[in-house]
Amino acid sequence: MPTLPIFQVDAFADRLFAGNPAAVVPLAGFLPDEVLQAIATENNLSETAFLVPAGPARWRLRWFTPAIEVPLCGHATLASAHVLFEEMGEPGPVFTFETLSGDLAVARRDGRLEMRLPRRDVSKPGPVERLTTVLNARPVEAHVIPAAADDTWLALFETEAQVRALQPDFRAMAKLPCRNVMATAPGDGCDFVSRYFAPKGGIDEDPVTGSAHCGLVPFWAARTGRDAFHARQVSRRGGDLFCRLEPESVIVAGRAQTYLKGEIRLPG
């Protein structure tokens, strides 16, 4: 019976049982898409990452939720770099991942893993009334953050407590034309907080979402005049992200912890 190695990593976590769990599956070459999707569905985590060597310090990287392949995933990229550095002993201070969103570099710096992700800017006001309906709370502002096959609607609230208290209607949210919805507010013990919802992708609430900060960081930079932030995603598990805005990129850094190592048994 064929087997594959698998690692499960808590990303954006400085301890186990926090942050966002991701599965990482190193491969010699990509298996058929239906097999990759079946593995991700069986894992039933926000994302499963599949890695294939592409040259010195370069890897091809794909991400699957339990339901679909996605064009960008921050926490599973962080988890993949952690596995390469800490579990597989791959040399080099920086890895580059070839992805649907272009080349993404991850480096070790100051005890964290630091990802360079594509910047996503707000394009226009969003539909306050429709967000009020699906979030069961009225935001003070709404905005659209466009991305190819990955549009996000952003809801701004006045306080962290309001974001924490949200009780979304996920069935209604899945019928929206956008791929994802996120809510944000100034933080009480950090610069800003957020929550991220993606029922259309098979994830009602993502515990910690690196890719969300591709849009959140430019949004908060425009409001505050700053370019560096300590952010916190206030899901039940929660996680801390350390972010910096650059002209074409958003730097998102965090820590990761290996939870398990094992093997997948595939049908013969």
C-alpha cells in the first residue's frame, strides 16, 4: 500500500493547541487533483499544503481546503516552511515557493518565520446592509478587497469586543458573491484584531489567516499612517501576527509548532 509522509503544524502559534492547524504533505511530484482534494477532505483542516521540489531552496506549493483548491494561504505556507526548516533539515535561510499567487519567499528572522505575501488594496466601498445581514451586527464601514477568484468583503467595527461577539449566518454568507468575509477593529492589546469567514470554501471560520493580512495591513496603514503592526486574530484558538507593509508586498511573520508526524496510506 503506497504511503506519504504527513505533518500537522500549528501555525501562528508559540505553543501547541493554538494558532491555525495545517497539514503539510511533501511529495516527489503532484498526484492527480482528485487525490490531493481527497486527502485534504479527509484531513478536514482549514488547509492541506502539498510540496514538490523545484530546485535549490525552491518548492512548488499548492493549498487545498476540505472543499476546494485556493490561490493563496498564509498559515499553510508558514507551516510548510516550518516543516522544511525544522523537520526535514533543508538548508538555507530562505525558501521560495512557486504558487498560484506567484513566488512567495519565507525566511527565518528573529525567532520567527517571515513570509513575503502579495499586497491587496481596498478598491471601493462595500455593501454595509448585506454584511449586516450575514454578520448579525452592523459595521461602521464596509470595503471590497479584490483578488482573482478570491474577493473579500471587509467589515469595520469600532471595538474588539464587537468583533469577538459576532455570530455570523454562515448559510447566508455562502450565498454572497464574494469568496470571503472578514471583520476587523482596533485591538485592545495589539494594533488591530480580525476574524475571517470562508464558508464558500468549506471553512466557516478560519482560526488564523495569514493571507487576510495582505488586505488588512494596507487597510490599517492607510488609516493610521503606520507601516508595522502587531495583529491578532480573535477566533477561538487565536493567533498573533507581526506585519509590515512594503510597496508591493506585505510581510507577515509568526511562529509554528509541530503537532504530529505520520504517514498517509493511499489505496493501491
